[in-house]
Amino acid sequence: MALAQILHESGGLQCKKEKVPPHLQCGRSTGGDCTSCYAKLGENSRRETDPPGKFYYGRGYIQISGCAEYRAASHDLGFGNRLVSNPDLVARHEDLCWKTAFSYWKRVVHPYPGVSRGAFGCTTRAINRTLEMHANHPKARARFYIYYNVYRAFEISGL
């Protein structure tokens, strides 16, 4: 389940930074990441508790977002507040892409109800609670398709 989610979240391990969301038009023509969009939106793109000048959009192979997630991952990995003060470290270092993904999985996804009994949809809800709540959501179906192919590739029975 984790591999399928990581493959979906990272675009097949190709993306270490969140791509520009459709509702933000800035930077889309250049195919850029979210840095310029969030910078253009300025203070309106930040939560009240975020440190000034920092943007906590998705980074890593399970794209953590929000200052609280960066803080939790940083503490889980023994970095103090290093990822809060420099969130781009997650996208710049391959080992941090993996470490933050596994930290998030262990802390947030694994304890989510239904995950321990192998319910793939529960892993999706743990990662994207509000975006892909229903199994027929196109992104939820895309995630499941990856999950199905991973199972087939590893010849795992019981799907």
C-alpha cells in the first residue's frame, strides 16, 4: 500500500515538489512548482501560525504540507525545527524525500482506522482526507489503479 501511495504522490518518483494546483494560474505555463505561486500570493497563502516568508506546500515522496507536518517530520527525524526553517531541504535531498514519507506513513497513515486490516481506501483518506474521500473520485481511482498494478507486479494474492 505504501509503495502505491508513494508512486501516486510523487508522480512515479519524478516529483519532489508539489506541482502548481489548477486553481492557481501563476507559473502553469512554465510547468513550475508552487514556489512562485505561493510567493505571489504572499501572506494570503500562509496559515496564521506559519513563520514569515516560509511556504509549506507539498514536498517529498508523500508530499507533506503545512507547517505542522514539517515540524512533526523534523522532530521525528531528530532535526529539531530544521525542516520548519528550511522546508526545501525535503525536496533537495533524496534521503529526506524517503525519510519524511516513511515518517508520515508511520505517524499518520499506519494508525488511521482500517489501514492495519489492509483497506487501501483508508490509506488514501489518511493522506488526502478531504480531496479524495470517495472511491469514485478520479484521483482515488488513479491511486487504486497503481495499487492494483503493484500487487500484480509482485504477484501478491488477496486483492
